Amino acid sequence: MDPSYKNLFIQLEKDIVFVKKRKELLKNKFEEIKKQMIEEFNNHPVTVEIEGGIDSPNISGTLNGRTNLFSFIGFDAGSNPIQPIRELLNQSLFRISSGNSGVVKATFDIPTAKMIFSITPMPWAAGRSWARGIERGISGLGFYLKKNKGSRSGLGIQSRKQIRKGAKFKNTQYISALINKYEKKFKELNNITL
């Protein structure tokens, strides 16, 4: 880079008006990307299916149409297992700092996949995360039986005997892919120039 340009950039980074505009731009871009992230989460087939409760079709394709995720995972009827994730995503924030050189830098705090997995316990196994299970697989589809009586969700239970052979849960990308995608987008904001 031409030394005269480098000097110009150093001077700009110390200019109060320039710094204020850059902070304003970063804040607006951050909010825009955060909104996109939450919309993508809200519109993900897994999210939509779980929020649809026991009446939802298997739009995620994870269960070969045999039932839906709300019932298969065994969420309590009337519960909203998606809400804690949405609240955590909404808490995403950023801080702007200026170093000794006056360079404006943004630091982003968004939840990690690990944080989300820690707030999404299986209703029947507190040490396991249903959100992680969406990505890695959840066993027991061959034992799933549609039955109202004794059902936590109001639609089905797990039978003691296998009902169908070869029925497998189809893993799908969910939280990890979302967080990885938006971490990159947030980090790229530091490359924005006016």
C-alpha cells in the first residue's frame, strides 16, 4: 500500500466524525445480520415442525413422515422447546472499541452451538440435547407407536418392542451450521469501510 494512503487511513481512524459514522454503520449492519440469523432459525424446517406441535407434518424429513419431531422427541404437550433458543439468539450483542491507533473494532457475542445444546435437554434424558440430536441422530424411530394414552406429547409413545425394522432418523443440519454461518458474517463486519 502507498505510504500516503496508509497515513490517510490512520488519520481517518482518528477523526471523530469518521469514527462515529463507522460505529453507526457497524451497529446497523450487526442488527441486520442478527435479524437474518433469527429469521433463518425461525424458518428452518426443524423449528417450524417443532413449533407446530403434534399436528405438524414431518416437514424436516427427519422421520420419513412417520410422525413429527414434537411427538417423537416427547416434548410435554403445550410446551415451547424452541423459545429458549430464540431468546438466546436475541441476546446476541456487540461491542465497539478503539485501540491506541484509533482503529474502530467490533467484538461480537453470539451464542455458541455448545451453549444452545446446553439449554435444549431431551425431555427424557437431561444429559442429552435434542438440538444436537437433530444433527447427530436420535434413536428409537422403530419403537415409536402412535398412542394418546400415557403420552407426554399427546400423540405417541416408545414401545418396549420394535414395531418396524429399518426405520432410521435422518440427521439434518441445524444449530451448528447456523452458528458457523453467522459467526463468519459477523466477523466480516470488521472489514467494512465507509
